[in-house]
Amino acid sequence: MLNTTESKLQINAQNDIVPIRKQIQTVGDEVLIEDKVALFNGDHYIATMSKKAADNLRTYGAFVSMLNEGMQQYSMDTSNISVKDEVHENGGKFMRVVDFNDIKVKFMQDEMILRLWAWTAYNLKWAEQFIFGPIVIICTNGLFHGAWKIRGMSKKNWTIKASLKADDISNAIEAFSSIPEMLEPMVKRNVKPDTVKHLFENTIAQIKDEIYPRVSD
């Protein structure tokens, strides 16, 4: 059973959007385009897609239920969690973030908690996917590793659906628990200032400009 009040993990009515489908008509006559539909959130346009794609979209509520069922299958302790849902682009995208505040590891002076990110979209711009990873509590910086990736589906979101299983959570928590062991050799490695400067100047510090390409101060 889920060890939390049901309201924490249930999607609220504002975010539990079920799109309205409208069949596309050609301009200037009444001939229907049989294989195309437009999706709306009330009066707000979301996207146009094939009927096949629309038929196979999973609602945001069903996506959340799938995540909750996986946690229930694992008997995950959800008594101390934080849940944040967001919708974007007229309801075309949905994101859920769950922090498991009692699942922690400590490395040196940093304490990290386990976080679950999950995404899906009616406008097909995001794949239906979810991933576990650690969050450093003080600075909220994240850290990703391939072992924590659960599943990423085609953004077309058609026939095969992602599902969160007990084994997936078990593997993610095992990887999370081994973070200090993974970071230990990294902090022992000496890095020269010139090496760091070279790395930043050739990556995130670059300002690409056709007229004046430069490196940020």
C-alpha cells in the first residue's frame, strides 16, 4: 500500500487535462480529412496529429497512475515526499517531480535525496519517459547516470507504453546508494586551473555570435 495521503500522489483537476478532439476540415468546403485530428484544452489549441497517434495517447492522469502503481508494487515508502506537477504549452506537455525526502545518501558535506522526474506530452514534443536521480539538497544540483534511467519511449507515444516496475525502482535505489562510492575517485583526482579554463572556454562559456564570437567572462 502507498504510505501517504492519497492526495499527494494523485494528479489534481487543474493538471488532469483530457484533450478535446476535433476532426480537421479542408478550408473552403466541408470535406473531412479522415486521418487528422486537432487536440484542444478547452479553447486552447494543443496540436494536430494523425488519428492513430491521438487514439494511442495516454492521458496525464493515466500516466500518473502508472507511476503510482509502480511505487505501490515496490511498497515504496511515500510517507515523506514532495510532489510537483507542471503543464506547459496550453496543456500540451506534462511534468511530474517527486522528491523522496527520507531516501538519502551523504557524501562529504553534501546530502542528497532521491528524485523521480517524469514527462509526457499530448503535443508529441516530449517522449513519455521517467528517470530517477540524486539531488543535492543545499544547491538542488542534479546528477544523472545511465543506471538510473528507467525508460524513454518514442515521442509518438503510440502502441507500446512505458511502465514503472518494482525491479526498476530497486535498481534505481541500488544505484543511488552507491553514489558516494562512485564520487570518491573523482574528488581525489587533481585538476589544474588551466585544464578547467580550457574546458569551459570550449564548452559552456562559448558565446556563438556570427559577428563577435567570444568567451563569456
